[in-house]
Amino acid sequence: GAVVSQHPSRVICKSGTSVKIECRSLDFQATTMFWYRQFPKQSLMLMATSNEGSKATYEQGVEKDKFLINHASLTLSTLTVTSAHPEDSSFYICSALGAQTSQGPQHFGDGTRLSIL
Amino acid sequence: GEDVEQSLFLSVREGDSSVINCTYTDSSSTYLYWYKQEPGAGLQLLTYIFSNMDMKQDQRLTVLLNKKDKHLSLRIADTQTGDSAIYFCAESMGSQGNLIFGKGTKLSVKP
């Protein structure tokens, strides 16, 4: 089945550090990748939609200069949390949509737990 | 606006059937999904149903879709302790296929 790999799985770092999270589709080409954020015991909130070769579309209230998204290839999207602060601590999950259909099932990575001290 | 509602908790005994219910608002959703999330993990796609289907069965999982009432359910037969997790209902929106999630139903299975 479709596999999405997300790295790292856990990051602990000091305030002010920039953190990069990678999302790879391992056995399919993903024209669209999504980045979600999940607070404890809450549902997933879409942060941005990333299309290969073009600028990401950010949801309302998500700072594009804070959360930099790059989707340079059909198998890789990266999310960089710039100058992270404690309020950025959260569980970040990516998902990927195959090139075959725009409405098919999304496959999720295992998530990255980010803790900012 | 778009909204997906589901009950927050469900507790069943091992071996019983579990039924998790979900209501959604957008009748134009093409696909509806059920995802499973175990503690500290990402989301695992369990099953999905295309909007022109009424029912889909896959081993212990049965999905029922009532388009008229915008109601989706997931039945897990012979529920096991390993089924304990949070189950998210989601509908796909727009041309990009982004998902709108419910708040998740925490399923607890008692031995």
C-alpha cells in the first residue's frame, strides 16, 4: 500500500531554533501534500496545502513566514518551523495525495512531535 | 461552513461490535474516510467509501453511508483490545482534496 515517511519523529530543542520536518511518499508520486497540526486531544487542523513546483496555500491564521513549506519534487515536501517558540510545540502530521486522483485517499506519515523548551 | 461531528467516547467489551457514528455537512463530498490514530502515532487509513456507495465491507470493518441524512458509520465486528484508539471521520473537500476531520471518537475496549 501507499507509504508516507515523515522525519524526524520527535524533536526537542531550544526556543529560537529552526526545525525542518520532511515528508516523503515512498512508493508513489504525490502532486499534493498536506501539513496538519494536532494539539493534545484535539482533531487535526489543516495548516497548508503543498503542490509540487508551486507555492503552498496556507489556511487562514497560519503564518507563511513562520511555517515555510517547500515541495520541490513529487516525493518530498518539507515544513520548516522558523525561530520556534514554546507555543509552536505540537504534533505535526503530513499527508500525501497520489498523482492519479485529486480526491482519493490521503496517506499520512507517522507525525513529528515538536517540543520547544 | 463545513463541519464533521462525531461522539467523543465509546466503550465496549472485547468481542462485542462497536459502532462509531459521524455526521457531515457537505453533500458534495466525493469520498468519506475513517482513520485510526493510536497514542503518539500518525493516522492510519482504515477504509473509505465513495459517495455513490451505500455500504462497504472489509473484513471486520463495515462502513454505512446514508447520503440523505449525511450520516456515516463504522462498525467493527468482534472488537479486540488492539482496536482501542481514536477514530476520525473525515470528508474530502474542494478540488485539492483537503480533508475536514471530526474531533475523533475514543474507543475503549474492555477485556
